[in-house]
Amino acid sequence: MSGNLQVRLQRLLSWEVTDQLCRKVSIDSLPNDVLLEIFYSCLYPHHRNSFNFADGAGLDEWQTLVHVCQRWRYLTLASPRSLNLRLQCTNKTAVRKMLGVWPEFPIVVSCHSSSSAPLPGVSNIDAALKCVDRVCEINFFGVPKPLLKRFGAMEVSFPALTCLRLSSKSDDCDNQSLPNLPDSFLGGIAPRLRFFALDGVPFPAPQKLLRSTTNLVTLRLERITYPGFISPEDMVTCLSTLTKLEELALGFRFNRLYLFQTNQTPPPTPTAPTVIPALTSFWFRGHLTYLEDLTSQICHPLLDNVDITLYRQPEFNSSRFREFIRRIETLELLQRADILFHDEFVNITLSRPEGPLRCKTLKFVLPYTSLDHQAMFLSQFCRFSLPPLPALEHLYIQCSFSGGYYTRNTCSLDLLRPFASVKDLHLFEITGPRTANALATLSQESIMDVLPSLQNLFLLESEPSETIRIIAQFIFTRCLFGRSISVHYRQGGNWVAKLLREVDN
């Protein structure tokens, strides 16, 4: 019995419910529909309304319910759909024996390999996959090439399949002998598939299969290698039929993969964009050119959650990428920007404040190891890609770089210029004195060109006195234009706020 379910069941068995007449009744006195609701809440406390349950969460726990008493056994087995009852088959499961014991519930086939040792129990996986009419979910994580090849060669369809995850071992991604998924994979049809994820598994021609997945909600193609390269045009063709697609993820393993492909094929011919009406989330890891070629051919009216990591490039001044960003209709509602300088990348995240909409963000990761390059590239990104953000009032700048923030003040000023509506600036260790030095270089004539709406400066440093000293002249000069700035910092464990006239020069 699962420890978590055992605790939840003990609570259930000890419950006493008070009815309207103030009489205490035990859980056994509850009607069946109420009891079923309680069972479901115990089995899937974090997965309500989800169409799949990752990593087998709650798959076997229902079997504990049938051993409590005869009523619970009858009620559980008589409610397979209400309780989402499924059988989990793994390489360590005696599949044939299990299938002979339980009723013909839907089957989840899972296999996970994390070591270099041969995977045992493959015959159990084969036995489960033979029940093609009952298999509703397939999860292969880090499985060896022989099993992937055997599964990929299956030309039978799985009419009940709703979720498919295939992931190769990380060291197989560089191996050209990794088996491709053929055009006949899954019989070329998966009408009920809602979640489709490939990680390091080549699929050169997915168009035939994806045309049949009219119910697909999530499509994730990660660690795409050369044998599995999909051109932007082919990708758009696939997406054109996925009218219910809400989440799209594309990730390339090699930086030069798309540059090589573009030398072999002519550039795409401009056409009317393909509308993806339900798309709300887009995840991308790859080259800017591929991203531009893809996004210039699609329209995404509901897109509001973007996570993009771009490979290195000499400069960032792209009208096509700017147009992609500006077509995100919720962009003007974003109220907070977080900038993080790291040893290997610079990250900018635009988001809404905490609340029901806090998950709606735009995140961009630019991989540069040099701080000067990070600041320059991010400045170009903010200047050429971001439209005016009238609601963005909070800016946070952090640095986890062991060597410092940025060394050239001009780069930092260019970085700050696009945030004209920011009222609250939050600076952390290292970023405080560096940003203060940059602002101190502004002349009286250009003092309002950078952060013109700034009202509050929050210094989250252990010793903010140096930053206050450096930035004092900037604050005094802004006061001459009728724009006072309050400085907030911690002293003795408490927040201290200083108005302009209280700051010592």
C-alpha cells in the first residue's frame, strides 16, 4: 500500500460527518456518488481535470481500495471511468499475470532506463503492447536503441492511445545509427492522441501521423538531431491540421543544424500565415533563423506563454522576430521584468504579478559567457524586439556572475532605455553599484532619457551605502525636473526609505 494513500485512507476511515440535524455519521453512511468523489480526490489530489498522469502518479493506488471492504471493492471496480482506473505495465511487472487478474481496464505502458546495463523484462513490455485496443498511454524514458527500434517498427495502430512519450538515452543523440520512426509508425494514424513528445528520437516525416491527430493538445519535439530534422515549412504543414493544439515545444540539439539545412534549400515563399487557434504556450531551443522562418508563417491569437532559448549569434536586429513578439496580444499587460546575468547566459523574463495569471510569461535566454556580450546582446534585444510596455512598472536586475556585472556603462544604459514605464527598480548585489555608475554618467540634458517614470529604488544589498553615494547626484538632478525618487534598503533587518532630501551627497 502506498504510504501517502495509506495516510489518506486512515483519515477517511476516521471521518465523522455532521448532517443538517447535527447527527454524526461515519464515512460508510455516505451515498455512493459522494464516496466516489472522495476516492477520486484521494487518488488524484493534484491531477484533477488532467488528461494524463505523468510518471504513473495514482495508477496503482486504486488497487488498495478494493481490499478495504466488499462495498469499496464493488464500488471501485464498477466505476472505472469515474475513477480513471488503469493498469500500469512496466518492464518489472508480471504483465501476463496481472492482465489475467484484473478486468480489461486501459493500460499504461512505462519503461525507464537510467544506467548502461541491459534493460531487463523487455518481454513484459511486448506483452503489454500486444493489447493494442487497451493501451492508452506509452512512456519510454531513456530506453536503449533495440527497444526503440522494435517499437518504431510496429505498424499497428493504437486506437485508445492518448499519450505518447519517447526519449532516447543522452549518449545516443550523437549516434547516427539511432533508429528513425518510419512513416508507418503507429499505422500512420492516432485519432485519440492528445500528448505527443519525442526527446532525441528522430522522426523525419511526421506529417502523415500528425494529420490524423485532430485531438492533439501538446506536441513536444526536443533534442532534434540531423536525421530527424523538420523544416519550418513541413512543421507549418503539420500544425495547420492541429486546431486543438495548446502547447508546442521545439528544441534542436546542434547550433549549426538549421544553418546547414538552409544552405540546401531555398528560402520559404511568403504566404498567408497559418492560424493555430488554440495555441497558448510555445517553447523553443534553437537558432534564430529557424524561429523566424517558422513564426513568420503562423498566426497565434491566444499565445501568451513563451519560453525561448536562442543559440549564439553576432547581433540581434531582426524585424521578423520583432513582428512575432508584437503579435502576442497579451504583451501589453505584462507588469514585471526580471533580468538575470549568469555565467553562461543572460535571461529576461516578462510576467504578470502574482495571482491567477502569474504563469503567463515571456522568457528569453541568450547564451553568452562574456558579460559585455551579454549586456550588448540583451540591449539589442530590448531595443529592437520589445514594443512599448505601458503596464510594465517593476524591473529586477540580478547577477550571479562571479566576476561582476557589466563593465561598460553604455551597455547598461542601452539596456535600461526601453523600460520607460518602470516605476520600481530592484537592484541586487553587484548590480547596484554597477547600475548606479551607469546612471551617474547621464548629463543633465539626458537625465530624463533613462527610466523617466522611476519613483522607487530598492537596494537588496548587504551594504548599500556605496550605491547610495554613487547614485545620489542622479537622484538630486532628477528632483530638479520634479521627479523625486525614494531609496529603499534594509538596515538592522528592517526596511528604510529615504526621500530625496534625506540622501547625503
